[in-house]
Amino acid sequence: MEGSINILSLLSLLLIFSLAPLGWSANTNPKCAKSNYKDSSTVLQVLHVNSPCSPLRQHESSSWVDTVLQMQSKDTTRLQYLASLVAGRSFVPVASGRQVLQTPTYIVKAKIGTPPQTLMVALDNSNDLSWFPCSGCVGCSSTVFASAKSTTFNNVSCERAQCSLVPRRSCDAGTCTFNLTYGGSSIGGSLTEDTLTLATDPVPQFDFGCLQKTTGSSAPPQGLLALGRGPLSFMSQTQSLYQSTFSYCLPSYKSPNFSGTLRLGPNGQPKRIKTTPLLRNPRRSSFYYVNLVGVKVGRRIVDIPPSALAFNPNTGAGTIIDSGTVFTRLVEPAYTAVRNEFRRRMGRNTTVTSLGGFDTCYTVPVTIPTITLMFAGMNVTLPQDNFLIHSSSSSTTCLAMAASPADPVNSVLNVIASWQQQNHRILFDVPNSRVGVAREPCS
Ligand SMILES: *[C@@H]1O[C@H](CO)[C@@H](O)[C@H](O)[C@H]1NC(C)=O
Ligand SMILES: *[C@@H]1O[C@H](CO)[C@@H](O)[C@H](O)[C@H]1NC(C)=O
Ligand SMILES: *[C@@H]1O[C@H](CO)[C@@H](O)[C@H](O)[C@H]1NC(C)=O
Ligand SMILES: *[C@@H]1O[C@H](CO)[C@@H](O)[C@H](O)[C@H]1NC(C)=O
Ligand SMILES: *[C@@H]1O[C@H](CO)[C@@H](O)[C@H](O)[C@H]1NC(C)=O
């Protein structure tokens, strides 16, 4: 009974997720029609998928509790996907039968082909193969790339070097094809190329997957922009243009008019920014690994066994910064230590409740002002908005983190996720082997 009261008290937060009137779309909101940002060649707008400006916005008014639970379920699928990369397996267990809303979290506008066709694609910095649904695709959403209408579209033949970079590829009548899983979905298509334009720079002969088949609901409906480190990723293919350097500021989940920026290339990146070395795992080439060395709850450094945070290229253990997971996961001994310190600080007499996968929730105000992620050479002090999830009436508040799933693969990977990255600029500077983080109110 107590539990259900807590859940009801959270319903007030549904306001946050339903502020926009029904049917408000990119076309009817004047604010969305033209970007707030100067039309620069290297800066583009990043929207939360539930932004009033997002065409992928879910219009049915699901409650906040549902939304959170959905986000957590989606994270589970996401973690399975990340695990498949860590383990070097291509196929992963399909998510349990529960119906969940599975859409990407942050999207940007991409223009593909000649003349350009617009798709709202998911940002994914842990993936190397970009893909878009193509006309004729079985199981894709209705918004697809009509390749036949583009004069610059081409198939990529099996002999081309790019084909050898595609995971789970085969050769179909000379064309490079693939079948992959993404979270709980399977996707299949062929490797193709066409001009891709983000912001205003056209990238000719950009290699991407042209989807012909999808099952499941995990794959982003209008495609995916792969910002991983591997050789086929968008950043690798635009090496001469953007020098493997980009940054993003993910807008807040709380703000109704979510929008942030994706900034491509070294120009215009913050000069004064705290940085930590970027680690490279040749066996997991997509991931941006960093060295998380500790966590502070308030001012106190939590006692975490160093082995829980250690980078190990052989097992895939360590810490990655991921744009596609919503809530940070720490390996079990690390999470337990952080949570216990959090509970201790809240006072032993304060009743702890749980909500979904969150196990540290309160109906009294949380008095812990900050959590600090301590990386090698860089401390990132998170304000409450980056580690708490709470109702607008503030009657229940949860620590917005969880333990990594217990399976052998996920259990070694710490994932710094998007809730913790909101309103921060995260700079990925591969040439200088560093990741920068700076507070930036981008929403
Ligand atoms: C969000 O955008 C709408 C439409 O442009 C505007 O009327 C409203 O004031 C904005 N809300 C906030 C909190 O900025
Ligand atoms: C690409 O390959 C598909 C299937 O193999 C074929 O139907 C299509 O005509 C090809 N397109 C071009 C531009 O070569
Ligand atoms: C992908 O699946 C299709 C049928 O679902 C099959 O025809 C094709 O050979 C498969 N390709 C690969 C690379 O496994
Ligand atoms: C905790 O609760 C017990 C029993 O109600 C009480 O005696 C004690 O003083 C409380 N401790 C604190 C720190 O509030
Ligand atoms: C991070 O915080 C710890 C503990 O407060 C401190 O010892 C360390 O010097 C800080 N590191 C940096 C780079 O500021």
C-alpha cells in the first residue's frame, strides 16, 4: 500500500512529459521551424525525443512512472546491446515480452541524398555503423529514405574495403549486406553510400546501412548516426573534415523545450575545459572508455574496491561514456558502496523505498547536494538534477542510478549515461586522446 501511494505521488510529474499540446509537431510550432542556432556548418540542434519539436514524440499521455519504467526497460535492452559489443558476440538475448516504448533518446536532423531527404536520427556514440530505413523496408516506420529518388545513391560492392568493416556481413549478388541486432531488434540491409549533410557540410559518398528489414522495436525509427570510434563510424569517415572531434550538450529531461547542440570538428570547441584521458580498447573499438577512479557522495569519497572500476581491455571492464543509455550503471560493488553512503547520509531513520529499478527513494527532501564522479585528472561534480529523479510535487525522489546487470558481461562495465550528462558539454577529442566535461545550461 505504501508503495502504491508513492507511485501515485509521482504522477504529478507526468506534466513534465505532457506539456506540449497533443499534435504539436515540428511543423506547427514556430519555434521548431527555424533553429535557435545560427546555421553554422558545424553546429546542429540536438532534441530530446520527447521534445515538442520532435516528430518522434509519443503523443499518448503515459504517466511519468510508466515513462521511467519504460526508460529502464529500454536501458536493459541497451545494456544487452553494449554487452554484445563487449563480449564480441553479435547476437544478444531478445528482451522479455513486456511491451515497452523504445525510441532513441536524443535525435538530430540529417539530410540524405540528392536532392536531400530529411530524417531525425538517433545520436549513438557507442556505435560504428550508421543506418537509415530505406524504401521497401519490411518492419520499418513510415518515414524512410527513398533511395531511388536520389541521384547520388550507390550500393557498395563486396570487394570494397568498407564492406570488410561491416559486422555480420555477407555478399548478395555482389552487394555488401548485413544482419545485426540492436537491443531487442534485428535489422538487415545493405551497405550503401550517398551524400549525408548534417548542419551544412555535405559528406559525399558516406557509407551507411540501408535497412530492408527490421523486427522488434529497439531500432531508432528514422535511423541512427554512429559517432563511435571505430573505422566505419561517422567520425572516422569525416576524419579530414572534423578530425575525429565532436562535442554535445544533451538538453534536460525536465525542460519542456529541450534542445542542445552537437558541435562537429575542433573549431569552436571549449578551450577551457576539464579533461580526462580517453582510453582505447582495440578489442572494443567503438567505445569511448575513460578512467573512473572514484565517486564522492557530498564531500565523502566512497570506499569502492579499485577492481570494480579498473580498465581491462581483455574483459572489456572499465567505464564508458554513452549517449544511448538513460541512467548510469555502476558495477555492483561500486553501486552498492555509493548507494549505502547515500542512505547513510540521508540518516538511518529515514525510510527508503524503491520504484521500478531504483532502490533508493525518499519521500523527504534529499539533503545530499552533489555527487562527484572522479575521473583521472578530472572531477565532475553533478548537481541534484543530474543524479535525482523526482516528482514535481517533490514527494518522492530517487537516486537515478542502478547497478549493472548481473550477467557476466554487463557486470564489469560502468556506463556513464545521459541523465548524468544533461546540461554538460561533453567533448570527445580523439586526436588529443581526451574527453572534456564542462557544465553548460543548454536547455
Ligand atoms: C516553450 O516554447 C513555447 C513555444 O515557443 C513557449 O511559448 C514557452 O514559453 C516555452 N517554455 C519555456 C519554459 O521556455
Ligand atoms: C542496389 O542493390 C539493390 C539490390 O541488390 C538493387 O535493387 C538496386 O537497383 C541497386 N541500386 C543501385 C543504385 O545500384
Ligand atoms: C540476412 O537475413 C536474410 C533473410 O532474413 C537472409 O536472406 C540473408 O542471407 C541474411 N544475411 C546475412 C548476412 O546473414
Ligand atoms: C531514530 O529513531 C529512534 C526510534 O524512533 C529514535 O530513538 C532515535 O533518536 C532516532 N535517531 C535519529 C538520529 O533521529
Ligand atoms: C578530485 O577530488 C579529490 C578528492 O576531493 C582530490 O583529492 C583530487 O585532487 C581532485 N582531482 C582533481 C583533478 O581536481
